[in-house]
Amino acid sequence: MYKRKNPIKLDCSVYLAREVLYGKWKVGLIHYIGQGIKRPGALQRRLPGSNRKVLAVQLNELFAAGLISRKVYSELPPKVEYTLTEFGATLLPVIKVMGEWGDRYRERLQEVLAEK
């Protein structure tokens, strides 16, 4: 079992937020669920390069954090839908500001990422 080498800094709000949102696809998942996309397959199509297994892990982590809710329909094949909780919806303005920042500095950010 994985044991964390460095404890989370519980007294720093930036570290707390980072720990909950850490994951390549989590911010995108919250964004698209907030736009009304509820099914795992549709979320995967919106996140090119993602795979179902990693998305399932990150959706489960968001669920455990209370940011999204999950509804499982008892039918065949099984159907699952995700929605933001009231707590999860509080992240939408933050994600919007991040998107606006990305739009404003798009060229500079593209240059920085091209150097990697």
C-alpha cells in the first residue's frame, strides 16, 4: 500500500486545494460535468488522450471528496451519471478564471510548453 513520504500541509489552503484537485483530468472533469456532461464515455471524448481507467479513478476521488455525486442505474448495460454537488459547483468560478487566464496568455503558455 502507498504511504505518503511528505505529509500534507493542513495549515495552507493552497496545498489543501492542490491535494484535492491534483490529477491530470480532475479540473477538466469538473468543468465538463458542470457543463452538463454526465456520462463517463462522453467525458472521455471531451478529454483527448485520457483513458477510461484513469478517468474512473479520478472520478472516484472527486466523488470521495464530495465534489461530484454519482447515480447508478440498475439496467443492462450498467449506466452511471455524474453531477456536481453544491460543494463541487463552488469550483466553477475558479475554473472559469483559470480558463480566462489561459486565453489571455495563450501564446506565452504555448511557447513555454513547446520548450519542454
